[in-house]
Amino acid sequence: MRIDCKHVWGHISAYIDGEVDAAMRAEIDKHLETCEICSAVLDSTRNVVVLVADGRVFELPAGFSARFHARLDTELKLANS
Amino acid sequence: MTAPNPEFEADCIRRILAGEGELFHALISPCERAIYFMLMSLLRNEAEAEDAAQETAIKVYLNLKNFRGDSQFRTWVLSIARNEGLGRLRKAGTRREDSLDAETDEQTGDYTPAILTSWREVPSEALERQELGAMLRKAIEGLPEIYRNVVLLRDIEEMDVRETATALGITEGAVKVRLHRARALLQRELAPKLEGFAPRKKGLFGWFK
């Protein structure tokens, strides 16, 4: 049985995470060999996931850590006094 | 994300509870980022998220004796951060009912992705361009909250499915479904815009930007 594009799209996230079973993975791989749309959808989704995960996208505000620990220091001293 | 180290954490907690309070800084440091972005995702305001992050750390310290070790320390910390954020939203009267979240979750079918016939990889080096980072942040901030949290913990903080489910108080199945939809929404939103960030020809990336 050949799976269709919609079926592949429904499994893309699990496919990227390596969470589809062997039989489904084989079906998807076979489909990807001949479907340039699904290949492009998979590659672009994976690319988006990698870019979003980059530490440079979300950075803590400047001085966050220093203020965080200074406040903790004050509270710790209060709690222990 | 800093990888959790259960032995270090357990040792720290024992010593802190025995009176070495100063060690709490080292214990909580690896969680700072995750605490802040969890709260930023809920509160959508930098100053308030920062204040709530500090309050969370204080609550963690004061409740440290209640940590049972049946989940990871960071997971437990993030549940406290989430409660802190939800408490603030309730106080401000801006929290939507949970049923609304559930409804959003149920009503959505599978998303149709942005249809492309080829894809040129956008390399991580392209993030040196400020507008790319801004575009990615805007797309994530534009996701419904139930999807934004899952992307934040799974893809940005690289937590596993189980840890994410525990921190958000949802099932592992819900984590997977929401992550799938979130990624589909991000692909649909971002793929057409990312084209301009791909190198024109292999090897010439540094040359054209």
C-alpha cells in the first residue's frame, strides 16, 4: 500500500524525533524517494526545528543572571537570619 | 541547556538542607534559563518574567525539603515556575479558562504545511543576522500558548517528552500532538520567509550576506 502526502505530513514531527516504528519509517522513506514536495516539507520543518533550538535565538536579558543571584543572596540571608 | 546532573543535585540538596545555604546558587544556576523562558512564555513581559523567575527561585529554596526526587529537579523547578506564572495571570485576570485551551487542542485538525518543491538549507551561521533571530522569536511568540510552551521545553530547552509532560501537567501523548502541530505551524509561517536566508550557491554564504 502506498501512503499519500497527507499521511506523511501527519508523521513528520515523530519522524524527525525518530519516534515512528520501523514499518512506518520504511513507508515514509519510500514515499520521500519519489515525492519532492514531502522531501521539501520534511527538510524545511527539520531546518526550522534546528534554527529555533539555536541558543542565539532566545537569550536572557542583559544582567539577568547577576540580578537573579543578587536577589537570591538577599533572600537567603533573610531566611537564615 | 545545561545537562542535569542528578548526583550533583542530590548532594547539593542534602548539604543545603544541612545548613550550607550558599550552595543553592550552584544548584539553581543550570535552571535559570528554562525558568525565565517558561515564565516569559506565559507572561509575555520581560520585567514581569524576570521578577517571577526570582520569586520562583525563592519558592524553590523555601520548599527544598519537599523535593522527593521522583522527578528530575529541573522538572520540579519548572512546575513551580509554571504555578508562579499561572498565579500571576489569575491575579491579573488575564488567564483564559483551561477549558478554552482544551477546546483549542481538540478542534484543530492536522495542519497543511507550506508546500514547497525544493528546500535550500538555511545554516545556523545565518543567525548572525539579527533579523533572522527576530523572525524566529516572533513566530514562536505568535503560537497559541499550549503550543508555545511545548516548543520551548522540547525544542529550545531540549527536555525529553516525559519531563515536558510532567512540567506542564499534561500527558506524554498531548506533548507529542502539540509539538507536531507547533512545528507544522512554524514551518508554514517560516518556510516562505526563510528562503532569503539560504546561501545562493554552496560555499558562497559568507560572500553574499
